[in-house]
Amino acid sequence: MPPVAEMIVGVFPGQGAYLPGVLDGLVTSERTRAVVDEVEDVAVRMLGRGPSGLLGAGDRAPTADQLLATAPDTLQLAAFTTSVVLHEALRERGATWQLFVGHSLGEISALVAAGAFSLTEGTEVMCHRILALAEHDGSGGRMVALACDRTRTEQILALLPEAGVVVAAVNGNRQTTVSGPQPALTTVCSIAEALGVRASPLVSPHPFHNPVLQPARRAFARRIRDYRTGHLHTPVFSPILGRHYRSGEPVGDVLAAHLVHPVDLLGTVEQVHRAGGRIWVEMGAGRTVTNLVRSVNDNVLTLAPLAGPTSSVAEVANFLAPSTDVPPVTPPAPVDSGAGPAPAEPIVAPAAHAEPIVAGPVGSVGSLDRAEVVAAVRALYARVLEYPEEVFEDDAQLEADLGVDSVKQTELFGRVAQLYGVVPPTNGFRIGDHPTFGSVIDLVLGHASTAGEQVATPIVAPAVAEPAVAGPVGSVGSLDRAEVVAAVRALYARVLEYPEEVFEDDAQLEADLGVDSVKQTELFGRVAQLYGVVPPTNGFRIGDHPTFGSVVDLVVSGSAGTAVAVR
């Protein structure tokens, strides 16, 4: 197969993208230490304090909520500093990108990473933003994320036409952020929850992307009217402007408009994906934005180097470094004509990184080739765990070396078992007895379905990286319907982000809850894995089971002889 050009996109998160102690593990070199020192110097000069006080605190570092209550300026600086330090840490290890995208506040750190601002200039812009908001926003407003699309959100807001709550960010078809006065947001949350829409307050000191911030917008524009972007060595696309930033443009009015204009992440992901954006890297703490990207289009690879103990800046940097194994190809065209010049060294990545695995092997299990099994299982593990494939060598210890706990190992092995028809030993089987990647491969080869049998292609291989709900253990014949209802309800509620209460027997999955047939099929595929369900082979359609109760009945009546133990 010829090499496939895949645009690597660095996405910079905004407000609240901070984890306690995250800077401790990042500031490990002279260059990253210099970044923190420069931000600190500018922040102390302009604000009286900077983010360096968060360094060295370890487990004692304040949480985002604590900073919001006591030092909101430091919270904003911490998110900015984390992003620019992470960029430097990845860059000094050889990482390259073809496009940067900023989410709200993250556009400033993206502009610094792209060379539009020096680090000093970018920090000054950040501080001017903080000062303008502190001086001109006394609204006490906040932000809330609603687990629904923009249309549903606007229907909720229409019930409070004079409340001053507006759509602040369209993050996908399953999340829309609103901002406004705190009392009105409390009412919005109550209405949303009554309608079965989950509402989550955000860590935000202001009602961003709201016209109420017009005074702050004008003050911010005055403060930065003399700043212009330098030459951008990497294009930066703005989900607020709907275009690329241009080298040499004045940014006073442009950046200030962020305070009152909404973010369109949904449209940006769709547009960038059409242009070839297949690999998205979270350039900050956690994985909030890359999770949103995946919710818009799951046909992407997302990497989050600062998402927790299993993250690795070095491994992600190695993955992002230009490949020397395949010849370079011309990168996809930019999203619009406002892009800067194309990067000199386009990134080439194997197509396997971008496509989800959706089918098991077909043919005789007895003819399984170990190298082919290794390649398929490695691709699955890499996609779900968001690691480069290279780390999955035979002697790689899944927990000790890669930080994959037993719950995640069991979930992954359950998916492999579904793909290859693996029937593990029934007496005292523990996934922990197979600690290396190679031992998992040997388990597959040694316990696949009887040699010569045809392995059925599964209904769907779930593309979600979250742990599955614990499956039943023991005889399916003894399944209690109430227990099945509880387990399936919990799974559906978590994946769809609905309250569990909406999943009553007579709830119409599509007509009442808006779950389309594709998502229903995916969910039923996961339930089938948990319970060993073997649906009828002749003309089976998930649409013939439209209610939640009918899905449960299908599970109870269609299970195999033994439940799959997935814990």
C-alpha cells in the first residue's frame, strides 16, 4: 500500500486545562525550565504573581476548583504555561505538526507555538486579557456544558429568553457550552436535567463568549492594539474566526472578539478532517478537547501526552517525529487560503493509525499467522490506549512498563476474544497471568476457536476507549432480567451521556432518545460481547428492537451457553 499523508493537528485546550502537579513532570530540561521562567517574569511584572508556585508541589498542588476560588488568574496562566511547556518538550524531542488549532484561550498558546508571537509577547497578551476581564467583568457569570447538540440547547435557552444565557461553544453533536449569569445557569441546569440532558458546570471565572463581556472586549482590544503576528511557521486555524491566522495581521480586534463570539469546534473538526487531519494531539493537560474531537469524528487517532499516569511525552514525540521509513508525500491542501506556507517536512503515518478496527479475521483459525495476529492486536491496543504501535513488543509489560491496569487489560482482551473467537480456560482464568504483550498473543493463538472453524465477523468493534461495564460471570441460563437491565442501562447511560432513569422498558431508543441506528448497533455490539449474545443470522436488524426493553429481551433470550467474563 502506498504511503498516506495524514495531517498531524496540535489542538490547544483553553480555560480549565490544568492538572495538579502536571508541570512537575514536564519541566525536566533547561529549555522547559526557561519557558516557565520567562512566563513567570512577565506575569510577575504585569500581575504580581505567576505560575511557578505550582511547581514542586506534587500531590499538594491545588486543584483547578481551588484555583478558581482563590487564584483564577493563576489558573488561566497555568493552562497557558502547560501548553507552551508541553509544546517545547515535544519539539525538543523531534515532534512536528502540520496544523495548530486553539480552543478559546488555547488560541494564544497555539499562536506562540506557531511563531506568531514570541513567548514574552504571548504571555503579555495573556496578562492583558486577564487584566481586562478583572477590570471590566463584574457579572459573576460562569459556564455550563450541556450533553446535547446546539438545536436542543437553543430549545432549552428559549425557555429563558431574557436570562442572558447564550451558546458559547458548539463542541460537537453531544456537547454544547453555554455562558451567562450564575442564577440563570442554575435554572438552565434544572431545566436540562428535567429533560434528561446532563449539565456540567465548568471551571471558568467568567462567562466567556458572551455579549456581556463587551466592555472587557473593548478594553482588551485597546491593550493589545499594537501587537501583530510574526511569520507563522505552522498554520493556526481559529474555531472562532473560522479561518487561519495570517502572518503580519494586527490581532487587537481579532483576539478581543474571542470574549464575545462563540467557538465552533464541531465545524472546525469537520473542516480539518476533510483537509486530511487524521491525528490530533492534545497540547495541554488531560484529554478534554481530543475526546470532543473523537466524538465529532471517531475516524481519527487522538494522542494525549498529559492525560494521566500512562501518558508519555517521549513516546508521543517519537511518534510525531518525521518518518524516515517512507518517502515524504505532498500534504493535504490547507483548510483555506489564509494558511501560511506548507511545512517543509510533511508527516507521513501509516493508514492503520487512522482507521478504526471494525472486523475480525475471516478464515480458518487453525491457519492464523502469529505475525498477522501481532499486527492486528498491536493496532487495536495502540488505538485504544493512544500509544505508538512500536511500544507493543513481545516483552513489553502491559502494567509495569505501560501502565495498563488490569481493568483495561481485561477490556482489551475481551475485544480481542471477540475478534478471534478466543475461549480462555474457565478455571481460575486471570488476565494478570499474562502480563506481557507477547503472552496475550500466545493466549490468542493457544485458545482461539477450534482449528478449522470459521470465525464470525463481529457486529462491531467498539471504538470507545473507556472501560466497558462489568459483564456477568457464570451461567447465562441463570441470568436475572433485572440484573441485565441494570448493567445495560449503566452502559447506555455512560456512553450516551443520559441519566440512567430515561432507560425504561418502553423508551424508544431513536424516537424518544435520538439514538440513531449506527449508535444502536455499536452499543448492541458491546452488549453482545459482554453477554455472549448470538443474534439470529437471517436478516437481523437492530431496528427491529426499537425499545430499551426489547434490547434487554434480546440479550436474555439470545445469549450463548456461557457468559463472557469481562471485568
